[in-house]
Amino acid sequence: MSPFASHAAAAEPGVIEEVETRTSLARPWNVIVHDDPITLMTYVTMTLQKVFGYSQDKAHGMMMDVHSKGRAIVWTGAREQAELYVFKLHSAQLSATLEQVED
Amino acid sequence: MQPVVAPRPDGGITMLFLPTDLSDLLLGLPAILDSDDRPEVRSRLYPAPSDDEEANADWERLMVPELFALIASARDVMARDLETLELTRDHPVGGRLDIPPEHSSAWISGLNAARLVLGAIHGIDADDMADDAVFLEDGERARAIVLVHLLGELQGVMIEVASRPPYEIDDTRYDADDTPDEPTE
């Protein structure tokens, strides 16, 4: 089920739905920032500091990971919070996605 | 006279002595941001957040309008500040642009969006950004790449100014001896 739809529309009650919900809650979600050749490195660092409250050193290290590896996990946790962070990163035009941590 | 980008003590930025060609590039920023309904631009500014098609459709419906409004808001702030530049564009000493500190975030974000729009429209990649030869080339695409660099310089200065600690007045220059004498009758 779509995470965004789950906030807006009530699902039909049923056993299958409950099992799916439990499964999705069991594993956390990663917020991933992807490299972009145009966005300034200082802008990425500044945005990570603003969105997550990271120190300058931590944000800079994550930015360098994004730059050198093409992508980096910048946060891991509950899905709703991950969605909010992705929205904030998109608000700053950073290329960001979320994906569930694999078993 | 050389253009000057001067950080202000209050955290704002003043640009002075801007030649008309540079003024025109800056005055064109709102129009660049108006291009964000082109498909290649939309896919960069409003990317899908996951590989779940249903979730992405909900994101497009619920979140993208808000993201769109944020860029429109930054565009409006920039357009208002550029009114001064429009008025001074043809001044003999060059144009002037004042960006107050409370507009700094909108400018930093808007400049980033404008660079991404140009990058999406012209298919600018990492090789293009690293190629200094582009400064010697002509043509619309080469000019777009140069503009991406130019706007990046301005954005970099604004980020640096915004990252500085608040300006502190140095009051150690004054001491009791500097107090004006009492007026004499």
C-alpha cells in the first residue's frame, strides 16, 4: 500500500492488511541523497545541517560520501519521518529517495 | 568599473557596478524559474521519491504542488529584489542589487533551482561542469553552462555569508575617555 495514501484514505479492515502493516513497520527506512553534478557541495552540506541538525563536520562527511560514491544514506528510521525528511530535501532541490532497509 | 559583490554586516548582499549584460542575466532569473513545467525540468526538480509506483503517484498528487509553490515563492522574492536592478540597469556606474538577509534563503534556493533548470534543459553533466573550454565556446548551450557557473559563484558567496556568525559590533574601540564632555554653561 502506498505510504502517502495510507495517511489520506482508510484501508478496508482485514487480516492481510494488518500483516502487511506489521511487516512494513518491522524494518526501518533509509533516506538517501544522490549525487548531482550541478548542485554546489557547500549547498548540500548546508542543507544537511538545516534539515537534520547535523554538525558541520558530519554534514560535510556525508556530502563527501554523496560526491565520491554517487549516493549516501543520510538518515535511517521510521517511514513517516523518512518521508518528511525526503520532502524537506526535495524542498531544497536535493535529489533524495527513501528505501526500506533490507532484511 | 569592476562589478562588486559585497557582503553586508547584517548578513545581506549588495552587488554594485553591474554591467548591463550581467544585469540582464540576473534579471532573467525569474523567467528561468518559470520553465519548471517542462518535463525534463519537472523530473529533476520534483523527482519520484521511491521505486513504488503507487507511492510515487500519491507523492505527485500530494507533495509536488507544495514543492512547486516553494519554488514559485522563491521566484517572487527574487523578482521583487530585482526591481531595484531593473531601475539602475542603465546607470552610468552600473546596476545595483540589494538582497536583504531575510531574503537570503530564498535566493540561495532559487539560484540552486535556476542552475538545475538550466542543467535539465541543456542536458548539462559532470563533464560539462569540469570543462573549462566551455568559456571559450559560443552557442546557447555553452552560454547556459557559463551561466550555471556564474550563478554558482553568486550562490557560493551567499552560502558563505549566510554561514557566518552574526555580526558583532566591536565596542572595545570606545571607552570612558571618549565620552563627550558635559556642555559648559
